[in-house]
Amino acid sequence: EGTCGDLDVTHVERLIGAALAHPGVKARGSMVEQLHFAHGTMLLRAGQEDRAFRSFLEAERAARNFEGAIRMAGLLASANAHDHALLLLDRAERDLQNSAPGLRARLRRAAVDYHAEIARLRRQIRAESRSPADGA
């Protein structure tokens, strides 16, 4: 937000890169997910939707956190990166369908709830992407 003096995107990316290279971090999927999420959020705020999307994909890949994927898709949609948001939802849904029974047993909610939320958000994003407010 411009309040950190000389600390810019490049500096933060170096910090995140160093953290991701640390062996202790690499071994913890949730920590890798959080770092990629923070990186993607920062890039999104900097108007770099394509790079943010790639970072969010890495976050989703690291932890298979379906709630996180839904949240990241919502952030992309809020930045009018509708196509990227839909692609992230597609990936999360595919991962959910292909997940092992052991993973599904550890989910915080029932898989059907995630499918329903993904479908709801997908409908909302498609409706917003067709709305006259965005010049379509």
C-alpha cells in the first residue's frame, strides 16, 4: 500500500523466495501454501493478475486446501480476473473429485459442500463477467 518506504514487490518476492527455499518450509505444505498465497495477494494488489494466478496455483498445489482455493478464486474475481478465477475453481474441483478417500475424510466440511460452494462461486463469477458494468 506504499507505506513501507523502500520495501517494494521485488524485495518482498526475494523474502518469499528465500523462505520457500528453506528446507524446513519446503517440508510443510501449509507453510508453502501461505507463502504462495501472500505472494499472490501482493501481486494482485500490484495489478499483476497473471502472476498472482500462478502463485495461487502453487498455493493450491502445495496444500490441496479447497477452502483456500475458493478464497483465492474470489480474490481473483474481485480483481476482475474472471478467467483465472474460473480456472482455479476448475482445478480445485478436479482435485476434490480425484482426491483419495483419506484426504476427503480429513476435510473440514463434506465434499458435497465444497462442490456446492465452487458451483455457486462459478455462477456468480460468470454472471459478473457478463454484467454491463465491466463494459461487456
